[in-house]
Amino acid sequence: MKLYVGNLPFNYEEEQFKSLFTSYTSILSCKLILDRETGKSRGFGFVEFKSNEEAEKAIEELNGKEIDGRALVVNEARSQERRGGGNNKSRPPFRRRF
């Protein structure tokens, strides 16, 4: 099960993010999302668990927990929606007029 972790402090770094989950043993991956230009945290990340039970325990224990005055939002991650990448079949192709 993959979890979304939001409302993190923007000064958080990858190691601080990972340390939130050190007591859980079935973690497959832990990724803090960074801004491309600045390299700073965007305030959210994802954690993937092997065990659904442990993921649910993490939601129970960490959702609403305050860190630096911010209440964490921890819930099951939704599947990523497709974004328009320029290959939108519903739009007619662009035609130049000469």
C-alpha cells in the first residue's frame, strides 16, 4: 500500500522524512518530493509499505501529528491521473494556414 504524506515543513530533507517511518519494518520505498529548480521540499512525499496492516497503523499514528506547527496529512495515495502530454486525441490536429 502506498501512502501520501502531506503538509510537511518545507525545510524538511529526505533523511528527516525517512526518520518519521523508522519504527515501521515493512517499508519498500520512501520519497520526499523536491522542487526541480530549488531542490527544496514541496511539502509532501510518498511511502510504500509491503504490509497493509503496517500502512494502516502508520496512517492512524501519523495523520494529524504536529511537526513544526503543521499537522501532517497521511492517507492512502490515489492512483496518478493521466496528464495531457500533447497527445490529446479529442482535439483536432493543429493545421497551419498559409
